[in-house]
Amino acid sequence: MDLKSPLFPPSLLLLSKRKAISEIVAAIIVFVVTLTVSSISIAFLSQRANLSSNIVLQESKKAMLECLASLKIVDVGRTEQNETTLILYNPSDVVFRIVAVIVGNEIQRVNVVLEPISIIVLSINLPEDLPFNQLRFLTIEGVMISARS
């Protein structure tokens, strides 16, 4: 078709160019909006997957500690500063961190990491007449470990 023919006026040619440009701009805007929304959705889903993975990891570590962690009291003594000294042995193959020692209603905060098959000395302020057969240790994961003597 000849663009200079009377059947195809120049004003229609300008109108079609404007329409084509506006459609291209509209398509670019839709593409950018779609890309933005999808990137936000992907970031949200990635964050949720990471959170779920961390929860599963924490729960599996907690379950492992409940099954495998154990402590043995080797000796109990008193220091000159009237502190109770506990010599603890970790016979298990698990590393764990103790954040509190609990005897009856007495709670002492501590921060001790027990390596596998190791002995540590722990000094805490506890009354003299405490039953050491009720000695329990709280790990950072929230697992309560009873000590054997």
C-alpha cells in the first residue's frame, strides 16, 4: 500500500506511530511492575524457607542433645570463698553449652562449653546442704541434662 495515497492520510500515520509508542511504553511499565512483584515474592519465599530450615536445624540439634548428651559429676568440693566446685566429665560425643545449673529451687547462671570426652571445673555459689543427686544443667538449646555421680 502506498503511504502517499489518499486512502492512507498522513494524520493516520502519526496516530498509529503514537499508538505504537504508547503500547511499547505500556508494555515496558507492565514488565517492570511484574519483575518487581516477582522479585519481592521470591525474596519473601526465600526468607520463609531460610526460617523453616533454621527451625528444623535447631529442633534436630535439640533432639540430638536430649538423646546423646550426658554429664558425670567426678567430684564436689568447697573453695575458700565458700563456692561449690564441681568437676564435670562429658562422656558423650556431643559439644554443648551450659547456661544454668539448677539444684532444687536454686539457679546459677554459668557459661560453659563442654567438648566431647572432656573434664571441666565449674565454681558456683550454692548452699552447702544441697542434694547433688538432683543437680541439673540447662543448655542454650533449652535441654535439661541430669548429672550422674
